[in-house]
Amino acid sequence: MDWATWAFSPSPSTIIVTLLAVLLMPILVHYILYKTSAPKVLPTILLVGPSGGGKTSLLTLFASGQPSQTQTSQSPQSAICQLPSSTNTASDRYRSENDTSARDQPTFTLLDTPGHGKLRHHALSSLTSTSALKGLIFVLDSAA
């Protein structure tokens, strides 16, 4: 019971210990929680579809911002892409319309796989081996 008497007494040492605990505890909890939650790799989105479906065209459009002529892919390709600044993200709903600070647009890796039947194993291996796989886009050119 001696420690309880000391803890509730208005002595300077008790006040200093209490202030240190109150000020350092949130910093310690924040450090523990957010140190491990930082993403290590970019999220990956896999493009799949038939041969000539437009997967490589979509990849070059996202990567360079302009459409370009492509040809049938024989090997997987990847590009690091970023959403345009005109695109609103889910976190933007919490921002004020008058907020002029710079926004960080999401960055992701877009992985293009060949659509030919003999090369489909690239898409299947990407599905199982990529730990950062967050999405799958099935691309089909309906105009062709």
C-alpha cells in the first residue's frame, strides 16, 4: 500500500512521473502502431485478357498519358503509374474545397501479361506470386 500512497500524494516527484507518462505514452503508441504499417511495396494491378484485347495499349496510356501504337506482347511488362491530379481519391472527401495544399495521388504498379494461349502461364504465375496484388482488370476490345 506504500506505492498507492505515494502515487496519490501531491509530491513533485509524483507530478513529474505522471506528466512524463501522459506526454510520452501517445508518442510511444503512435510509433509502435505506425512504424510497421508503412507500405513496403506498391500495390499491383494485373491486366489480363485475350490476345489483341488492348492490355498493352492501356498500360502505355496509363504510363505515358497518351495512347500509342503497340504490338502483341511476348513477355510481361510493368509500369509504375500515378492517378492524374484531376481524379478524386477516397480520402479527398475529408478535404476542404478551399484546401490548396498539395495532394499525393496514389501510385501503383500496372502489370501487363501476354494474352496468347501459350503465354498465359505468365498471368497465372503473377496471380500466385505477387504478394502486393490488389486488383485484376480484364481488358477486352469490344470494337475489334
